[in-house]
Amino acid sequence: VGNVDRRIIYLMVLVGLFIPLVWPLGLPLGVGPLTRQAFDFIETLGPGDIAIVSPDFTPGTEAENLSQTVAFVHHLMRRGVRIIGLSTRPDGIIYAERVLKELAPQYGYVYGRDFVIMPWKAGNESLIVAFGRDFQGTFPYDYAGRSTQGTLVDEVTSIREVDVIVCMVTGESMHWYVRQIQAVYGVPVTGGGTAVTIPGLMPFIAAGQMEGILTGLKGAAEYEMLLGIPGRAVAGMDAQSLSHIIIMTFILLGNVAYLYERKNRARRA
């Protein structure tokens, strides 16, 4: 083992990464309490309810946040919840359109009636303050420049008509939603974050101001397992787990070989 060409090790790790990405293995994965809380809350929603889905991330964190977004939208559409897609980031509108339009046909969702997508507007936290006070006035047109009159936006006469805000975050926007919407109007907030953002959100969880949260890729994989729809997140976790197993196996075998050789040298001496 000690004389194994390192290229063989690299090749085996590469194979260990590749296979689960193509054929997810469904390796055992425990579901954490924060993921379970988010899932259970969405389960309380049903037809007629309205959710704002806000993918507030950039391509740099797509590996974590996109899978979270897809999992939540699957669940919301499965429950018959109508969806308003928007984002405080220009990139986020692209993800909102991509996910909502890709999944809509699976659930018979029709644009305007069952989901709409708002345009990006500058302002960050002040934008959230603005649509909290007057959603229809803030968004008279959708992302394509069409009037939002005659769409489900007509029903959002107050932000309190929204039943949940689902935000996937890599920055501060989750804080903004909690401060400006949940704390002021009582609208529930949940979503997902990159692993490094979660510690900063835990005070909101402890205060009961958030309905759980998905932690990075692992949280997205847990949610996919709860939905029974293994996707990119489960495949990603399988790839990580299998590659770690391969590396740990080589480390173990290398140490065993070293101890065996040292014992033999001691005997010969």
C-alpha cells in the first residue's frame, strides 16, 4: 500500500466523486431538527396560500443555494401553494425564473394564476421595507414588464396576505426579511443558507422568528430525502461521503502497512 502510485489514489477518488453524481446512491443521511422544522411548516400550507420565494444568492454559492431553492419550490407546488418569485439581487431573478418555469409544468402551474416573477429593483433592505408597506405599488409590473394586474398579485393587498417568505441566502437578506417583515407584520420566514451564514441566523431561530432553515448542501439533501425526490443535493452528499470513505480507507491501509513494515524491521534487527 505504501508504494501505491498516487495517481491511482487520485483516480479512485475521482471515480468516487463521479459515480454518485451520475447515479445517486442514497447513502444514509440523518435529518436535522432545523430541516425538519422547515419541512413541517411548509406541510401546514395548502391551496390558496401564497409564498414569496426569494433566491438571494449569486453563482458563487449556486452549489448550495440552488438545490435548496429547487427543494422548497417542489414542496410548495406539491402543496398547491401559489408563488411570487422575487430577489434583492439581480442574479436571483435569473434563478427564480429558471426554477419556477422548469418545475411549473410538472404541477400544472400557470404563469399569472399560480406563480409570478417580480423584477429586480435596487434598494436591498429598503426595498423590503417598501413592498412590506405596499406590495402592489412597489411591483406594478412583472420581470418581463407586463402589468401585474389580473395576476395573483391582486390578492396581496397587504403583505399579511403572504403566508410564508422562503429565502435562500448567502448574505444579509434573511436578516432583512426577519427585521422588516416577520418582526413587523408577523409573516413567517424560512429558507436556506450557505453553511457559513447559519451561525449568524441562529439567534432568530432561538427567538422563534424563523421556521427552521436548511444548512448548506446537507440541509438541501435532507429536504430532498423528506420529499422523496433525491436530486442534486443528495448526489452531492453521496459524492462527498464516498470520496471521504476512499481517502480514509487509504489512510488506514497506509498506517497499517507502515506499522507492519516497522514491526518486520524490528524483528530483523
